[in-house]
Amino acid sequence: MKYLASLFLIFIPALLAAQQVITIQTKAEKETGIGFSSLSIKNKKTSTTIYRTTDSSGKTIVKLDPGNYEIAATAVGYESLNKTISIPFADSLISLNMKAGSKILDNIVVTARKPLLKQEDDKTIVDPEPIAQGTTNAYEVMERIPGVFMDQDGNIFLNSTSPSAIWINGREQRMSAADVATILKSLPPNAIDRIEIVRTPSARYDASGGGGIVNVILKKNVKIGLTGSVNAGFNQGTYGNQFSGFNINNSNGKNSLSLNVNISARNSFEDLETFRNVGKDSLISQNSRTIFPGKSFYTGFVYTTEIHPKWELSSDSRVSVNNSKNNNFTFSGFPLSASTFRINQTDVQNNGQNLNINQGVNLKHKMDSSGSEWTNDLSYSFANNTNDQSILNQIGNPVSFKQSINGDFINKSHFLAWQSNLIKKYPNKFTLETGVKTSNLWFNNSSTYFILQNNQQLLDKRRSNTYAYAENIHSAYLQGAKTFGKLILKSGLRLENTNMHGEQSFPSDTSFTIRRTDLFPYVYLSRELMKIAGYELRAYLVYRRTISRPSFGNLNPAVRIIDPFVYETGNPSLRPQFTQNMEANISVDERPIFAVGINQTKDIFSQVIYPSDSNRNIVLRTFDNLGRNKETYFRLIGAIPPGKKYFFVIGVQYNHNLYNGQYENAPINFNRGSWTGFTYHNLKITKTTNLSLNGFMRWKGQLQFYELGNFGQLNLTLSQQLFKRKLTISGGISDLFYTNQNSFFLKQGTLTANGFRKADTRRGSITLRYNFGIRKKEEKNMFDVMQSD
């Protein structure tokens, strides 16, 4: 804590003369805002220049020192505007009135590129466009984000041992990591506008973001006229993935719509080798290969209309359908005695269907020109998962035995959420935020299994179960932000009331009910330190208390048999875990460069393994509250900003975890540090040819109590634009040296295990994208913004 206290001192020095908050708006003749116009703002005294792009209403907010500036504004269909302005010693609004162009704009190129990573208030904004080249779906895009780590089960980790929550378009996705991964795999890569990484969410966000929030924002139509693109691509490893789709956008300024359709087929494998000690001289060895073929269909439709100059209504509809197969073959061997060895072969085949329907409606009221607004958002999600499973166990030596099991399960969930948020900005640099939210989840599961014996089907009560689960979380928050010179202070408090009820009706009644109310404080400090060559050096300090609630799968006590030696069950007595996070970080010109922080977690629940009381060869995998965990981390990022032929981002993160708790009625202490390096490079070979390289490396990795060996991945992509940059062809290789495979070691109490895991990660890829458009007469040509559509 000493070094965090030292970093805090950077906020204490006397405040110097403050920059002024300037709102700049580009307008047309009819006083309508000109959306997405480009601005260059040059300080006449220092000759430094900053670049901005206005939002859909033609506005952007910048902080400027008092003095004289030259502003150049350009927009499609309008004449360029150059103007000298004087910034007073007060916040102000500057209007730039632009005239419609008398002729078609021709070949205007904005050379400023969007940064790959950008620090915006308390979140990091990722531009996915350069990463998306050479990928076939949004899941692969997430895997390539610098500083983001994904495990084999689809969980996303930022800087904590707890996985991050995944949101889409600002709405939480209340489903398992595997289901979220399925949705991301059905999304085309070019459907993403940006990715927001919120490592320490403010009081406006749900308190369940202990591991942070990753918010995937999908593209909306922002260009006047009819535009779109057609996409197709594939990648090939041992198995192949293919996708094709299109999107169409149409806008007349007040009304806009976007339609996105994508179909894909995918396949991959995973090999797992495990050795587990079950006694002094007994060792169970298992070798398994799982193949994951699947097909998916995705469509998304967004409609936005301006029902009043200050009121905007939007509808967001998404449907994804996934058919998947999971074929697992496991070969196991274990000793029965000093002279007898048993061989076991298990063949598991799953045929699954997944349907996800998401509907959201958002109503926004723009209260004034300073940015005050009131938003109401209503969303509903329905998920239906069905799976047919067949299990064939063959046991040989000393007695030959064969067992056939067939079953099916159905999961249905309904999620309904409503939230209302008010942001009010006052003239004295004070912003007030407040809101309420209710989220409601209803989940039903039915699993029925039969054992084929003597040509008769007998109900398998060990595997069969039926249960229902309901969760209702109601919350309210109040948050305020105030600027004191160069210091920004934001503080908030969130109240959440949790009601959870689960009821298993078969094979036995194991009901549980949880009711609790909790408070979650949040504090945020930001201060400009200095300017270096015209770039602002700014420091941040953030604190937040969060909660991680066990899911219905963690709580359900029904036994699920993974294979003949591994069973899985929930723990209805599992308590929620609470985390206190404090992080200090520094950015240069809104680009993060350094961060250090501490996560302190109480009642941490982790996946644990216990030996079966009846058979030492069988282990039970479940969740338990093990005690406390203290995680210390730091992150360092360096970069050459985009804008010239070559730019890069390179970084390193260190995590150290210390567990103290109880396991098998004995003290457990776990102490381990791990390093992760990540990088992204882009070389503009010609005006239309780009070469990019990205990857990561992890040393002494950790996944809960699993100690991982060294592993990493390097990806190479070459893209070429043709036909006046309308056609883009990309080719590349993922996991170039096939290094994304790792060994693992586990020691929990009396159990020890080690093994090796690899998957179908090395792949060659080719993708094509063709952009088309029909514009208004004066807008037939558009700005060519590098690294964006």
C-alpha cells in the first residue's frame, strides 16, 4: 500500500491555472448538427495540433488552455471551414456554421488514425478494426486484444483472478461463459464498432463486475444514404472455419437502420492429457480428444429515429441460432492392484442446439447542449439450449464390460431488465448522475438420462435432475463529479437488493433462498500532471467495492458425470465473494501507459476438487469458499501513436496472488506470481497495403489453483485494398509457431495432478470485404479514414 499512497500524492500539489471545457459543434444552414465531421485544432502559441471527430449531433468536447487557436473543419458534402477563435477563461460553446458544397468532394483523406487503445475517463476504448483483419468472428477479435486473456472455457480476464462480465451494447448478458462465447463466435468481426474495457466500474455499473466489464458496442449506421458491405472468409488449421455475410445501412439524417446477417461453420479440436495421483503408488492416466464442429446464423437489426429534436428512440434486435457437436473420446488407465491394470474407454457425443433472442428499446432525451440527458432502456433476452448426449463406456481387463447411456437436457432462460439513468451537467463543472435498475432472471433445467441394460432403458437417477431458479436484483445509485482546476473528483454509492431462489424437484428437494442488501462505494480521482511536447500527462486513482454472486450452476447440487472418474456438482451453501479494488494509472494524451493496483477478496469461491468418499479413483469437482485472496498487479504499456507508416503497442503485466484459507479442514496457502507480455505492430507498406503483427506470451501462468507452464501466440496479417479501396483482401496466420499450448500442475490437499493441453490454434486465413454505397448527389464520395469503415 505504500507505493499506492505515494502515487496518491500526485493529486495533492496546489492547483495551477485550469484548462477550459470547450464544446464545439458543426452546424448546417438549418441549424442541424453535422455528424462525424473532422476537426483540427492548432494552438497558435505552441503550434501543437489536436484532432477530433464530432459525434452524431455534430458535437465534441475538448479541454483547451485560454488563448488563440486555428480550427479547420471538414465534412462530407460541405465546404471546408477555417476559423481563428479565442478561448476565454471560462467554459464555452463554439458553433461552426458550414456551407453545403457546390461540387462533389473528391479524394479527401484524413490521415489521423484512431489509437488502438485510448483511455477515456475510467475505461479503455479499443478500436477493433486493425485487430479484426484476418479473423472470422468476434470471439477471435477478443482473443487478440492486447492485455486481455481468455481461458479455454471462454472466460475473459483483465487484471483479476475473477472473470470479467460480458456486455453487448451496454446490456449485461446473463448466461454462462460457454453461451456468451457461442454468441461472440456467431458475430461477424466487422460488426463491432468499439470495445470498452472497464477494469474498475463506477457506481453506475452493476456491482457484480469484480473482474471488470468488457462491453462490446456494435456498429450503427452513421453515414447519410445507403451503404453496406459484403464479407466472406475462412481459416484452416487441422479443421476449418468459414463465414459469409452482409450488412446494409440506410439513413436520411433523422431515421437510420442497420441490418447485419452472417452465417458461419466452424470446427476445431482440443487434446488433453492428465495424470492424477490417487494414492502413494496409484496413478490414473487419461488421454482425450474433443472435436467441436458447429454452424451458426446471426442477424441483427437496429432502427433509430429522431421523434423530436431532443428525443431519440432506438430499437436493437438480435437473433442467433447455433447447432453444435461435441465429440469426446477419452482413454483411461489405472491400477487395481500391484499386478492388475484396468483400461477404460469413454466415447461421449453431444448434439446441441442453441437459440438466443435479444430485444432492446432505448429512449434518450437530450436535455441541453452541455450533454445532460435522460435515458431509459428496456431489454429482454431468451435463450433455449437443448442437447442430446450419448455415452459409451467400455471397460476391459480383467473383466470386459460395456455400458451405454443416452440422455437429453433442456435449459430455458428469460432475462428482463429495465434501467433509467439521468446525467445532469451544471455550469460550475459539476455533473450529477443517478438511476435505478431492475434485472430479473428465470431459469429452468430438465435433464433425463437412461442406461441401456438388457435391451431395456432404465432411468439413471445419478445424472437426471430437474430444477428451477429465479434471481431478482434491484438497485439504485447516486454519483457526482466535480472539476477543481486540474483535478476531477467523482464519487458514488450503489445500493443493491438481491433475491435468489432455487428449487430442485428431482431427484430430491434441495431448495435454497438468498436475500441480502449491500452497499458499494466508488471513488475516482483524475489530475493533469504536466504536458510533454504538447501531450497531456494525466494520472488516475480509482477505488470500488464489488460482489461476485454464485450462478445457478454453482449452486445446483445435482451431480453431473463428466467421465467415469470426474463428477461435477454445485454447492447450495456457497456464499458471495466481495472484492475491494484500488488502482492508480497514468495516461499520455488519453493513451494508457502505466497502472498498479490491489484486489482484496473475501470469501473467494474457486473451483475445487475433492476425492469421493466411496471411491478414491473418482473425484468430485465443485465450488467452495476458500478464504481470502490478495492480488497485486502492475501493467506497463508503451506505444508509437498511429499516424505514420509504422506504429506499435507493447506492454507487460505482472500479477501476484496470495491465498489464505481452509481446504479439506486444513490450512491452505497458495503464493504465485505470473507475467504476461503483449504487443501489436502495424506497418503501412503502401497507401493500400498493411502488415500487422500481434501476440502475447505468459510466463508462470495461473488459472485459479492450476499452475500453468509458459505459453503464447503470435499472429501475422497482410491486407490489401483494391478498386478505390472498396475491396479489402486479408490473409494471415494465427499462432504462427504453434506455441499456444501449455502444461499444468495442480496440488490441492491430498490430490495432485499434472497434464498437457493443446488445441487447433495454428490456422491460415483469407477474408474479403467489399464496401458499397449510394449517396446523395453532393455526397457520393466519403472520407477515407484509415483503419475504419
